[in-house]
Amino acid sequence: MTLRIGPAVTDAFPDTRIAVVTATGLRGHEPWPATAAAVQDLERQLADGAWQPADETDPRIEAWHTAYRSFGTNPRRIRPSVDALGRRMAKKGTLPRINPAVDSYNTVSIRHALPAGAFDLDQVTGDIDIRYADGTEEFTPLGEPDTVENPKPGEIIYVDAGGVLTRHWNHRDAHRTRVTEDSAHVAFALETLHATRDGHLLEAAANELLDLLTPHAAQTAVHYLSAAHPDADV
């Protein structure tokens, strides 16, 4: 399948770059010691005062707040995923434990202050597009299988032939394509709006995620989407 970012989105955000890390033959039921250690290390750094999550005063988070406002979303009510995750960790002192694959991308996301999400590609229908919503699409939020929402026209979404996969660009993923221990073919997305400034962080984050995934997958790869290269076969 193809994952692509639409020209209207790159016209509005021309310095966008998205790293798409794919893993095939993922083994989610075995121990992932490197991921467990990475989570614990981040929590220890927070407790020691050696590190803290980026907040909305950080340019990487502030850029997403500005983007959200541009398509009519209040980012202090509906926060970019990395912002919400950082606030939660700062308050509780811990990262949520979901499953090894999700814990891996959450750790990488919060360490580098870059939004991240993931899709079980075996549950995706057709191609995935990153585009503006027209208001007719349907979205069932993660953890709410009986709920159906309609994104607002003009909201940026990830969407396949079956419906919306992520609302508000990177606020919340869909229940249908959620990543579980049983997910064997997964695409992870890491995003920046300022590749010129933060492209090195994006590449470091993608490589870090690859290092966590590769021991537990038959095959891994990374692709980059941008205005110059708007699609990738995953």
C-alpha cells in the first residue's frame, strides 16, 4: 500500500517531513528488554531532574499548536499527541505501559519531542492519505469502538478507504488500526513541521525506533515523506 501526504497539506506546511518506519513479522509477545530499559531510563532521568518533557514553550511543540489553530483546533483542549504525553509524564513521573511496540514509539516520541503514531497495516484498507477532511469521513477513537465522530471540514487527518485513522493530524489514533501485541505488520510515523531545523532530530528518532524494533521483527525499513517526496510504498 502507499502512504502519501497531499499537496494541499505540503503547500500549507512546506517544511513538513515524516519518517515512516515499517516493521514486518513483528513479535509483540516476546520480551523487549531494550524498550523496557529505555522507558525506565527516561523515567529515571525525569526523577533525577536531568531531563524533562518538552512543553508548549518548546519550538517543536509550539509549531504544532500553531498548525492546529490553522485548521480550527484548539491545541490546549485537543493537544498534539507528544504534548499530551509529555504533560502526562511530567505529572505522573511515568510513561504508560501499553505493549512493547507502542511503548517503543512513545519513548522515542517524548525523548525527541516529535509526534508519533502507528497503524496495524493488516487492518488498513487501501492506501493511507494525509489530507484535509471534507467533513463526511468517519472516525472511531482508540478505546471507544462504539463511538463514531466526523472530523470538521478542513481538519488534517490520516485516512484510508475505511475511514479516518488519526484526527487533528496527530492527536488521536483510530480503534480499528490500533497496534496490539498481535500486530505483525506495522507502520510508525514520526513527524516534524520544521525539517530544516529539526531534520536531524527526526532522523535520530527514526534510527532509535529502528534499533528498538529490529530485534523483534523479520524486516524493518524507514521512508521519508516531504513535499519533494510525497509518497512511499509500505
